[in-house]
Amino acid sequence: MENLVTANLRARPTRTGISILAVALGVILMLVIGGITQGTLSDYLDRTVAVGADFILKPSDSSILYAFTSATLPVKLAQKVGEVPGVSVVAPVLSIFRASDFGLVFGIDPETYNRLPGRLRIVAGRESLEGFETIVDELYAKARGLSPGMHVRILDHDFTVSGICRSGAVVRVFVPLSTLQELSGSPDKATVMFIKAGNAAEVPRVFDELHARFPGYSIVRTSDPSLLLADTPMPGLKEFRFTVILVSMLLSFMVILLAMYTTIFERTREIGILKSLGASRAFIVGLVLKESAMICCLGVVVGIGLSLILREAIVSTFPTLQVKLSFEQMVTSCLLGLVGGILGALYPAYKASKMDPVTALSYE
């Protein structure tokens, strides 16, 4: 049967190639789009943990993704939080999302922010944030060709790059807190507050004390990325992933369905000859399913290869964009691509098995 399957594929190289590429496209969608989502989220959470705060105080039921969190925290709240026994640092931060380059800007007070373990570490220029000055990280500076003293457009205003910091900070662009408050129309407001306990032994007690004193706010632990995800809602993320998977599977399903259904009609006489020679329905079904499975296998292999190439191209072109392609993602994409293709071949296989051999042999 295997020789018959491969012969059928070679007999129609154009259709076979298009079918393989279509299955590969579904795999690429799952891997690359999912990889960008997962890579960006993982990188974002890792850099949030790297700030070195023990807790993040934010509005109740808001997301740890600062782009979805509004500036509703009064900056004066930082003073009250700082009065909690065991709290050593409270750094209010205002976050603004920039649609122009799909990035975030942090408005910070350098004096308090740099008391955190993940302080800005300047590698070029000077550590200064006053007026319309900005500090950017190395990747952002590389991507934009920036150096200290140059001007950069941020939120429709010209800022002077005072310094370049080491990559790893939670965002890539920092401006003075007061300046960002003025530009965003949020005077004396912050998006979140990073809180550091005096020592590790006091973290559980401080956490309970913060919850008791500030019940109207959400207080998130930052000891590892999984806790950040567990303690905060992720609006639309599951729905987005489901949509990508669904579209990818439907692509494989429809392509294989159309390809196999058309093939059945083209090979009506061949099927009639096989059935007249004693081929069972199971044999005919297996023949069609094996052919579709081979197309899907080739498609997922091509899809993985093209995804790896595309990942390198994306990272090279956009250094600040993270694309994470894990082994688990590849296995899942392969299985979903195969399942979608096999399901698409079921009806054509059933149709072929039900053909009457006499009618099939007389088909022109």
C-alpha cells in the first residue's frame, strides 16, 4: 500500500506541493504567533521579576500587563505603604502604552526606583532623568540607532537620551515620573507600586500586613513568573491562543478535505479496479488516510523548518521582539496539524469506500 500511496503523491506533484505548503502554513501560524505571544510574555515576566521587588501593588482586579492597567493609584499612597513595618522601598511607577512601536514607557522617580535590586545600570551616558530626558536600554538603543545626547520621539514629544542602561529592566524606555504624569493627564497618579521588604525573612509577614491594611488593592508576589500569572487576570490571552489554534486546524482540515475529495473523483476508475480485485472498504479508507497522513507529516516538517527560519529573521529584524519556540510547542503544533489533516480526509475516505465497483469502472 505504501508504494501505491507514494506513487499517487508523485503523480500529482503540484497538488501535493500546495497541500504540503498549506499544512505548513497552519503549523507556522501556531508556532510563530504562539511563539511571539509566549516569548514576549515570558520575557516580560522575567524582567518584572528582575526588578527585585517582593510585591507589586496595583488596582484591584487589574492585570500585571501594565498596558491594561490604568493610572488610578495616588502617588501619596506610597508614603502610607512605606509606613508598614518591614517595608524598605516603595517605588511608584506610571506606565503608558505606545501603539507606535507596541511598547511601554515607564515614568519613574530614579531616587526611589534605583533603591530596588533591579536598578537601572547605566552602560553609556549618565544616570539623569529630568524634564524631557529619557533612559533607554541597550536593545532599544541598538534597534533605533540611539546614543547619549540624541533625540527620540516618545508620545509625540522630543526627548533627549541621557543614558543607555543594561537590558533586563521591566521595560525599555524610562522617563521622569512627573513628566509622564503631565503628558498623560494623570497628575499625582501611578499605575503600580513596586515594594521591597527589608529582608527575606519578613516577606510573608509583610505580605499579610499589606493585605490587611490595603484591602481595596491587589498585591501580587513577584518571587517567580508563575506566581505573577497565578495572581492576575490575563484579558483575552486564552481566547487569542484558542483562535490561532482553531484557524490553523481549520486550514489543515479544509485543504486536505478539498485535496482528497478532488482526488477521489479523479481516481474513480482506479478505486473501481481495486474494489473489483477484492480490496475491502477498510483498505480503501486506509489508502486515503495514509496519503493524507503523509501530506500532513511532510507539511509539519516543512512548517517547523520555515518557522525556525522565520524566527531568526524576526529576531534579526526586530531585536526587541522575543519569539519562543519550545519543544512542547513544536510537538503540539505537529499533533494539531496531523489531527486537522486526518479529520479532513475522513469524509473523502468514506466516500471512496462506498463506491460501487461496477459504476466506478464505467466512470469516464
